[in-house]
Amino acid sequence: MTCGQHTGTAREPVRSATLGESDGPLARSHDLALLDLDGVVYIGPDPVPGATEALAAARAVGMRLAFVTNNASRTPSTVSEHLVRLGIPATPDEVVTSAMAAAALLARRLGVGERVLVAGGEGLHRALEDRGLVPVRSMAERPAAVVQGFGPRVGRRELTEVVAAVRAGLPWIATNRDPTVPTPTGRSPGNGALVARVVAATGEQPQVAGKPQPTLFTEAVQRYRSRSPLVVGDRLDTDLEGARAAGMPGLLVLTGVTDVPELLAAAPGFRPTFVGRDLGALHESHPRPLLAGGDGARLVRCREAEVAMTRGELRIVRPGAPLDLLRAACVACWTRADEQATAAPDPTDPKDPTAPDLPRGAEVVVAALATLDQRRPRSR
Ligand SMILES: [Mg+2]
């Protein structure tokens, strides 16, 4: 299904800046969901509203679920127990973590029995042991490599050991580089923030094991023998970039880190195939916006929603349904960004220095889409 014919102007060919389309529910057209957890299924201890029901309905129509998280702090058993407490049936072997990816990478590189300096939580320690490696906590124990993952108690002492290891030239693996993790009260520093401190102290860069590296996705797809997987996530720079790296379609949900302005400003390698409010998007069809242009204006229509990009200014022609307006605005903004990236600067399209990645008028669209913001920071 497309979003309907545009009349009165010549239709342009579909560009890479467009979204994908799905005639029916994604849960029926994809046999496996590679689900991110934080910001998608739960936020901290609490389920994302509607997630439990949406995942049960997905299983009921035959979609299989794999839980693929960059959070390396917890073991698969701890994660699956958490899911079960939220009413989501899950087993440890349905959970894949970046700690497991880091441990697999180190096991291939070092061999069984080698010692690895760890700055991270229980999940990372356990993943190393499962691969026959020996986690240690200090350089005095003569490790052969160093691995860094998020852990609630990783602090100055652990980071000092990592810096010493990196300075000594040991192979340095980071489970992931997510700068933040969503919590019930907002964003808190993630492993990427801790890695950045070591980068600043050493001038070196780690090898990253988790998303956006495609390994977690491709291994899960092989294990499930999936023919039509769908990546589902809330972060452009891990989940959706990883989906593109793996050559898989990606659904962005707005229940976690990414907000509408970030989505509209997404660079080509970070753009989702589909967008939705929350996991209910698994049970919806996804229309593709249509681009049309002429007389200095570009129109993008998605069902009843229509936006115009005129001399670098974004304008709502018809609001339509919020998700359709978002889809149309994404295509309008992405197309403009891609054209600007390849064209000489347009003096009639001055960029707003306070929002360099978004066109003028985008704030009106963002305000019109306020009801789509599903992120619910709460005080507690
Ligand atoms: Mg997430």
C-alpha cells in the first residue's frame, strides 16, 4: 500500500530518504523481532505501557521474539526473570547481550583460560566465564585484555585500571557505546559515557562488540533460522544504525531515547525503515510517504497528512493522523538534508544555528507531534 496518488504535480522517484511500507501488520510479515529492551520493552524496572500486550499478540500470530540488548550489566537469566515478572514469557536463551558479544570476541582472540580485566557488572563477568575466560579486577593480576561494560558500581577505581590497561597496550573491548540509558526519571549516563572518559585519558579507541555492530543481530537470525527479521529499537545510533549495518529493516519506537527532532534530523546511516509510537506498531500497517515536487516546493504526502518544503522551510499543509504527519515530515527533512549534503550552499536557505540539522518551520511540526512523545519520565 502507498499513501495515495498525488495530483497536480509530477511525482519524483522514491529516494533513499524514504520510509519502508508494509501493507499488513509487521508482526505478520516478519518472522522474528530482534527487540531492544531499555526504552522499548521496559524502562528501568517498569514495563513500557502496552508492551506486554503487544508482544503477546505478536507471539500469537507466529512472530518469534529475541531480546537483544546493549546493556551488559545483567545476565540473560536476570533479564528473562525481569521479563517474566512483567508478564512477558521469556527464557534465558532468548536473550542476547552485548556482554555475550564481547566475550565471544575475546574468546576468539585470546583462547580459553586467559585473564581479562573487567570493568562492568555481573552480566559481563558471567559471559566471560561462560566462554572459558577468567575475569580479573586489576592489572596486578596480569590480564591479557581489558573489557568495559556498564555496571551500576563501575567508578573511579575500575576506570583507573582500564586506563592503565589501555596505556599498557592491551586489547580494549567495549560492550557498547550508548551514551545514555533511559531511566524512569530521564536519561542517565550509559557505558558510552564511561568509555569516553577512558578515551579522553588515553587518546585510544576501543573495539565495540554490541550494537551498532551487526554481530548480535546476525547471530540471532542464524540461531532462529529467520528469513524475515525485524530490528526494533529506540536508539538511532545503536539499534537503527545496527539494523542498517546488518541489512535488516528497523522499526523505531518513540518510547525511549529518540524524540521527534532527533528522528527528523537523522543522517542516512541511522534512519529507520518504519516508525511507531510503541510496540503496538508491530500490529499496524505502515504506509510509505509519497514525494512530489514542482515550482520550488516539495510536497510529501502520507495518507491524509501532507507537508511542504518551500525554499528550506517546512510547513504543514494538512495534519492528518500524527504518525502519518511524522512520516511525511521525516521524508521531507531527510530529502532536504541529503540534497544539501551534495549541493552547493543555498543562500536563500539559511540554517538556523540553534537547530543546524532541521529546516526552518520544523518546530511547528514538532509541536504538532507532541502527542507522539511516548517517553514518560516520572519522578519517584
Ligand atoms: Mg534502548
